[in-house]
Amino acid sequence: MEQTSFTERLMEFNLTRQEANIYQCLLTEGKVTGYEVAKQTGISRSNAYNSLANMTEKGAAYLVEEGNTRKYVPVPLNEFCRNRIRKLEESKKWLAMHVPSEKTYVEGYITIEGEAHILDKVRNILNQVEERVYISLTRNYLLLFIGELEELVDRNKKVVIITDQPTSFVRAKVYVGEDREMRIGIIADSRYVLTGEYGVGSQNTCLYSGQKNFVELYKSALSNEIKLLSMREENQ
């Protein structure tokens, strides 16, 4: 998986790349002037002052007046992140209250591309399971979703796993079959299917659909594989 830098993670909290670099500088240096920030980061003095002003508005820095000198200190990282998350949660609640009528799109086929987008979609599918879920993928990638799967079991949802190596996840029904390679497949509540490739070296493209015929076809294929694996277990 791609390595994400500290700066890129900060940018996910509504900082520009330049602001994220300055925030790192503040964390490292402590209380500094705009001139010192410019000197440490290589940013022009005018850009440094503009970014610092924006950062105080965004809740990433505090302005400290010392006589005629204006200095800046970073808002502690945990505090800054909590504040941003709290703001997003408030926005989420507002949007949920004011959202226009939504039409669920299940009849067609949606292509999901990119490792991060597929990962998000799988987690969202698991979080929305109402009764049961069947998931098929290699054990190494299964470990990415253990938290979501354990939560489903805690909620008394049926979890069936088809993978290629023994796993210690004893609270779900696990079938061990052939190498999954990069193939991934999920069927949730016999209503939605996601299937395709996921992982390093793959095309990272999946198809998602609630189209009834497609769901029944995938459900039948998964059921046949489970029957074969069950027969193998009985004969061992």
C-alpha cells in the first residue's frame, strides 16, 4: 500500500500543503515568528504570514503577542484533530437533516476504481449489514476488516468467510479454500454484491451492484463453492 506522509495526513484535516508544512515547523520549533517560519521552511515571507493567518482561522495555530512581536504556536495535534472531527460530525448531522430526497441506485452496475476507494466501499458495506454477510478474499487482506467483522458478530449478525489460509477468527464461520490471489467478493444481506480485484499489483477495480439477477448469480456461485469446501472438510 502507498506510504502516506505526515504532511499528506495533515492535508486531510483541511490544511493546504504549505500550511501543513508550516504546522510541522511549528510543532518542531515551538513559538516562532512569521519570519522564522519563512526561514525554516523556505517559503516566502508574505506566503508564510498569509498561511499563518489562515491557520489561525482554521484552528491549527495560535497567535501570541509579545510586545510588538507577533509569534505563533501550534494548536496541539490531538486537539486540532479532535476539533476538526467534531466540526465534521456537526456538519454531517446538519446535512442528514437537510438532505434532499435520495433515490437508491441499485439496478445498475457501479465501477469502483482505486485501492482506497475499494477499501472505503468494503468498510461501508460491512457497517451497513442488517442480517448476514459473506466475504471472500485472501487472508492477508481479510485482516484489514477484522474490526468491522468482529463488530458484526458482536451485533449477532451472520458472518461467513471464505479465504485461503487458516484464521483464528473463531466467532465466524470460516472456509479455507484455494488461493484467492487478488480476487475479492462480498454479498451483503442477499441484496448487494461487490466483486473484483483488490490489492498491490492488481487492477484495483471492482463492480458493485444491487441488480437482482447479478446478486442471485453471485450468490449461487458462492453457495456452490461453500458446498464443495464443506464436503472437503467432512472428508478430512
